[in-house]
Amino acid sequence: MNKEYTIRTMTRDEVNLAIDWAAQEGWNPGLEDAHCYYQADPHGFLIGLLNDEPVAVISAVKYSSSFGFIGFYIVKPEYRGQGLGLKIWQAAMARLEGCNIGLDGVVEQQENYRKSGFALAYANRRYQGMSHMLADQGSEHLVDLNTLPFETIAQFLMPLFPAQRTEFWRAWLAQNNALSVGVIIEGELQGAGVIRQCREGYKIAPLFAKNASQAEAIMGALSSKITDESAVFLDVPVCNSEALTLVEKLNMTAVFDTARMYTKEAPSIGVEETFGVTSFEIG
């Protein structure tokens, strides 16, 4: 069997398969995630084939020489328990050798990730609300992010992630099924959020703000742009107490937790300003 099992870099079209498998796992990807994620690292997606049949996928996105992120770790259900997942996992880890590697893993797998050198930083929790219950257009400081110079947005985002990912952000903001809002106070961009259509409802991701009132204004404005009554999801770092207070105030319901883990020291990424994580799959 080992001779028949090959692991290689995915083509762009094969990233669609990883997205489909993620949907089957209940991860609810966005409609244009494949395109956006591919921009982050065209060589960062691996596929395992058994007799040319795709049986395993994983992403190992290398943002820089010092930071990478693992996601999309999925083995086709009927092929689990045969060691195929371990082999593609090892290939992903080898690709990111020397980097501080992050991931958002299911809580039940924390112990397995620890064995690979990961340590828990904090939990992220997915919350669900309804667009018509969250909608509000009550802030005069809000602007469409796409009306701002990209350099302004990039400078705002820089302290909120361990590495630059310019091409990803360009694609993320340009999605056909997405809208974005920023908070401008005294000429300074202080908050930003993007809402995109997913397989089920919409996700607000990311949501960055200086405080909870700014975050609430962004959420309200983004939710008000949805024309039907749809589910809205937000992935919140549990260590951000202001964010937890906000989702409770808005009567959003917890859906599930993930474990944010790193192989080295947790990077300083402004978690206190992160009210919504950009992606569980690529950070």
C-alpha cells in the first residue's frame, strides 16, 4: 500500500476538493475560500492519493521563514485508521520545518497535537446569531473598506497577524459574496470587519476593533447588509473577555470550540483587539 500512496502539492482546482471535504465535516467554508486561501501560498496545500484516488488533504501555508499555519487536515472517512493521515501530516510538518506553526484543532485532538510539539495558547469559540437580530446601522464612523487605499488597510492589519499576507488580503476584500466595513476616527482606521457568504449563512471574519462598542457597530453594519434572515457566525478568541461579553449581550449561541496551538511561543497578535478570527483553516 505504501508504494501506491503518494503525496504532492495540490493544483488550484484540487483546493476546491479540500473545501468540499471541509463542508462535509461541518466547517462551513465560504463560497470563495478556495481562491482566497490559494493566494496565501499556492504551494501550501497537499493531497494524498491512494491508487490516484484522493484520500487525504492538509494545508501547510508558509507565510514567512518563521511562521506557518496548518489546516484542512482531513482523511476521507473510509480510509481513516490506516496511517494515511499521519503520513500527510508529517509531510505538512516537514514543509514548515523551522517555523513557529499554528493551528486551530478540534478540542478532542489536543493531546495528539501536543505529541507533535504543539502547546495550547487559547480556545476559539464559534458563535451563531441571526442577521436581522444583529443588524444596526447606527454609527457615523463607518466606511466601506474598499473605499480606502489598500496600504491603509494593510498597515492596520500588520500587528494583528504574525506575518504579512498581502495577496490573501487583496483576494479576501475583493470577494464577490463579501462586504467590508471599517471604523475611521479622527482620520485613523481603528477597526475592520468582513462578512462573506458561506455554505450556510454568513461569517464575519475577521472582526478587529479597539473596543467592544466599535466591534458591535461593525457587526451591526455588516449584518444589516444581508437582505434575508440568515445565520451569522463569528469565531471568538475565548481569552478576549470583551468579545465574550459582546456575543452574550447579542444573544449569540455557542456552536463549538477549537484549540489554537503553536509549536513555539504564542505570537503577539493583538488578541485583545480580535473579536472575530479570520480563518480556522489558515489563521
